Amino acid sequence: MNNKTKVGIITFHRAINYGAVLQVFALQEKLSELGAEPYVLDYRNSTLEQHHKKMKLSDSRGIKEFIIFMMLKKNYNKKFNAFREFSSKYLNVSGPYYNLKDLEKADVIYDKFITGSDQVWNYTINNLDHAYFLPFTKDNSKKNSYAASFGVNIIPEEKKEEYYMLLKDFNTLLVRENQGAEIIDQLLNKNVGVVLDPTLLITKDKWLEIAKDSVNDRYILVYAFGGSKNIMEFAKKVANKKGYKIIVISSTYKSIIQNVEYVKTAGPEQFLGLFKNAEYVITNSFHGTVFSINLNKQFFTEFLPDSVGTNSRMEDVLELFNLKDRQLLNSDSSIAERLIDYKKVNQILEIERDKSIFLLKNII
């Protein structure tokens, strides 16, 4: 007889985004290690499905979209397939659910539900889809979050009542950022736990087991959104000084820079392999930062513009590990000589990992 707690996880598992897919894998793995039987609920939010789908000629409207399709289709669809292959290989995914009515069927199957990690409560991403607040279960003791994120600094006044109603009946609320804890305190007058992103619950060795190697040269890895000129200038200076090549995980950099390799089709396993073997990582991504820390890489992080409103999670993680000096403020390459003492960082990680695992264990 199977007495394991069946846990249904709802998150952005279908996004073509490294952090989104790897965090749900990590949460699933940790729940399995803790003796639960986790499943990723194959929920299909219509807004996210539109953003993360295969590129088809029939979706092109007008000349501009046709040109974009012709330029990007091959690489994007190859990357899309790599993500779906990863999910098929590593995620324990349920049958599909398309709406809240569908999800009500899950209530009789699972003992517990967990929403998160990722920005599941960000109204700007999923149109404040109530599914990520677990209203489909009649049993409030099943409603839990782990490392859920609002992804914004403040909740607009006109949405506060809706958020209050959606969050007030949770059994356990665990968030990813201090800012999220402050939002819940303001909404519910309730102190909640701030926990590690699931990717940090998994040890370095576990990640390296699924990493796929692809490069033999010594290189600096750039993983950045929006084509930051400062990051590329810094990378070039460090590369010239050290004699390393530059590898960029991105299709946004338009200019062809000598000695730079652009990786546009990597799946999650190749992504991990590129981090594993990098001499330096230069990023403006939250998950780029946490994977650098977990894999003990020498890294630098540039914050995104304040208008994006997502820097709080970066500030929190750098402060937690006493790594505020890794914030990249300009392209002065002399800071590359400052090396991280990972003995201290790993001690903090071990303590924080134990705290987060204890809180996750309490859910199941």
C-alpha cells in the first residue's frame, strides 16, 4: 500500500525559460527525497501558452512579424523542443488542465497542493489567474505555497482586496523574497517564512549529474536579458585580460563580436553544462545568479533597470550570502581579480537550505 503524500505542484512549468523549468524540477526532486509523491499539474494558462509556443508561419501578421519569424524560427523551435524533451524526461507531469473547473478534479487525487516557485502571483504575467492561488480545493489545509513570488514591488490599491481574498485561507505561506513577505504582512497582517528558491535546495552534485558538457575551451559565460552594453564591455575586458573566449546564452545580441560564441538553442541540460564549465559568469538574471552561487562560480551580477521592478530578489540573495560586492556597477575589469571565498558561502547555503527544507517538510 502506498502511504506517500501525493503533492500537486502548480507553477510555470511550460515556460521556455531556464529558471522556470529548473526550479520545478528541483522542487519535485526535493519533495521526492522527503518521501512525498510529487506531480506537476499540467495547467495551461492561456496568456502563458501564447507567450511560450512554437513559432508558426500562420501566426505572422504583416511583414515585420514575417521577417522576425524567418530570422528566429529555426533556433527558437529547436530550443522549444529541447525544453519539452527535458520536461518529458525529468518531470512527473499530470494530464492537462485548462481551467479551474478542470482543476477541481485534482482535489480528489492529491493530499496537498503547492503553488510556486516562480512569479505565480504576478498579475502582470498571468493576468492574475486564480488557479495559482489554489481555489479549486475545498480543503484549506491542502493550500500551500513554497517560494512563491509576486514579482512586483507593490500591489496596486485596486487589486489588494482581490489578493486578500485569494490568500487569506492558505494553510502555509512561504515566499521567495523579503518584499513578498512584506506584501503579505500588509495584506493579511501575517508574518510568513522567506525560503530559498527551489534550485538552491538541490546540491551542486545533483545539478552536475544532469548537466551536458559541450565546450572544451576556457570561457566567460554571459547570461543576460536585454543586451546590456555594460555586461558585454566588462566581459570583453576580462576575456582580453585572461585570454578566455566569451559564450553568450542569448539571441538578443545583434552585433557580431570577435571571439564570441552565441548559444541560441540550448535546452536546460546544456544550460547547466555551460554554467558548470565557465571560468566566470556575468549575468543580470536571478537564476543566473543562484546557479552561479550553487555551482561555486566566480560571477558578477548587474541589476536590471528599476522600472522592471524585479531587483528585490537579487538584492535579497546577494545580501543573504554576503556577496553584495558581486554587483556589477560599471565595466571596470579590475574587480575580476576579487575571488569569492566559497567556503563561507557554502556554510551559509547549508544552513539556509536546512531551514527551507524543514519548512517544506512541514507542508507534507
